[in-house]
Amino acid sequence: MNFEKIDSLPLYTQLHHHIKKRIDQGELSSGEQIPSETELQSYYGMSRVTIRKAIEELVKEGYLVKIQGKGTYVSQVADTDSISNVRSFTKLCHMQGHTTIAEVHLSELVKGTPEQCKFLNLPENSDVMCIKRLRKVDDMPMVIETNYFHPVYEFLKYDDIRYSLYELLINKYHIVPSKKGLNTVSILNVKGEDAKLLGVKEYMATIYNHVEVFDDKGKAVHIVEEIVRVDKPDIFKYYL
């Protein structure tokens, strides 16, 4: 296999994640034909049943399309679908031809709000793991992203979280953030430290977005709050 085998996960699930990641990262483009099941079987050293099950799951999710008599192709709508995927920020930057990196401004346990504790199934006044990052697009500050996790996620403060947090969770810890609740969106006149981080004047209008994220089994993963600049549409287009 071209990826590290994880004994605790079924092979078809690992292959599913691997191919999906290649699509999300642009290694497999919309409209591109993927190798046949026989070729994939030889390439990955897996059974035909394993290959077929992984492909079927990707077809169900809309990442792949089977055309009878011709083969299997990356869906023409895969790029559009990935915009709304909860792992979209890094992918969205890449789709728009930009680079992204995060400055980490906070990575520690803090006192959780009643809402955060309830969502994370914690007693009131519990600590939660808070990660606050400034997301840059082509080195331009664009988004302040604050994540609130269950305190067991304190291990994240020992990782390099300047890049995709979701890819870290998936690839290293086998936690798959895959579903989100409704976005709560409002206009926020940014001020104080947040205005300084974004490099804008105080009280400039920004988008404030709040969303709860779940794993593929419906278990709470984290709450994310974003403050997004809207004055640089030529640099980066943001999708909810």
C-alpha cells in the first residue's frame, strides 16, 4: 500500500479515506478516470472485494462516478461538494490557487462556557481544549479561527497545528470530522486584539461564523468560531 496500514480500521475504510484525500488535495482531478479495479488490486495489494467496497462508498458520497462500459471517474461536482465539506479551508485555498498557513495564538485548556460544555458532554464549568489560530492566505491574515474541543484533546498542543487540523486528526488520530450542524452567521465589527491580528481598522465589518462539528458516527468533535475578512475578495473567497 502507498499509505500506512492501521490495524484498527478495515482495509476498505483506509482505502476510501486515501482516495478521498487524493481527490480533496487535487491529486485526482474532476473528470479524471481512475485505474480499473484489477489495476487498483495489483497496485494496493488488496482483494477485489476490498477495492470494490471502497469504490462503492466513494460513489455513494458523490466523489466518484461509474460510467458503464467506460470506467470510473472523479465526479465533476467533487470540487463543488468539497467546498461545503467541514475539511474545506485548506482545500478551498488550494482550489483557488493559494497557499495557507496558520499562526497559533492559543493552545491550552480554558474554562468552557455552558454551551461548550453541553455540546462536549461535560459538566458545567469544565475545562475545554481551546485552539486559536490566525489563518493566512498567501501570507495575508484572513480568518481568526477558534476551536473548542473536549479536554481529552489536550494532546493537540504537542502537535504542529500550523497546517490542516483535520488532516492531523484523520491521519494521526483516526478521528474523522465529517458532519456539521447549522452555521450561525452574523456581522461582527471586529475590534481590539482580533482587529490587530487581522491587520484591519477597529470596527471594520467582518463575518462571524459559529458551527458545531461531529464525527462520522455523530459524536461531537468540536465547536469552531471564525472571524472572516470580507474586504479582500480578490485574494480569497470564503464559503459557508
